[in-house]
Amino acid sequence: MEPTYGELAKALAALGFKNRSNQKVFFYAHEPSGAEVVLPLKESSTIIHKEKFASLSWRLEGFGVLENENDLGKMIEQFRMKEHKAVAQA
């Protein structure tokens, strides 16, 4: 899976991460677990490469934020499906 920065931001917010980004860094923090996501700041439509996304998912599982490393990708897929349904119904 290669989600966009915007999709990742939405999923992280749904998991309870707080946006601490600034003008140079995409930064989300999950205070209960201590997990942090730090990436170079890009446009929300920029795709995150598979390897970076897989590593991020694996780390979030290690922090206990995800039960399985595939859960983040599944969450983003669900968001995509909801958006497509909303557009189709409009």
C-alpha cells in the first residue's frame, strides 16, 4: 500500500495521535504509548513509499498502537471506500 500524507494524517488522528507538524516536518505524537511519526513535510497528496509505510506500520505495532502491522493499511482502505461511496451517492 502507498497511502498519501493526507490519508496517513487522517488515520493517525483516528488512532489518537496529535498533530505536532511544523513548516519542515510531518510530526504526529501518541502520548499514551510514546510513539512518534516523523517524516519530511510534503503536500497532503504526496504518496508515501511502500517501504516507509511498512516500516511505520511495523513500528506502531511495536508500540502497541496497532494490534497488527497491517491494521493501518486496512484503516486507510476503509477510509478510501467510505469516500468513494460518498462520491458515488452525491
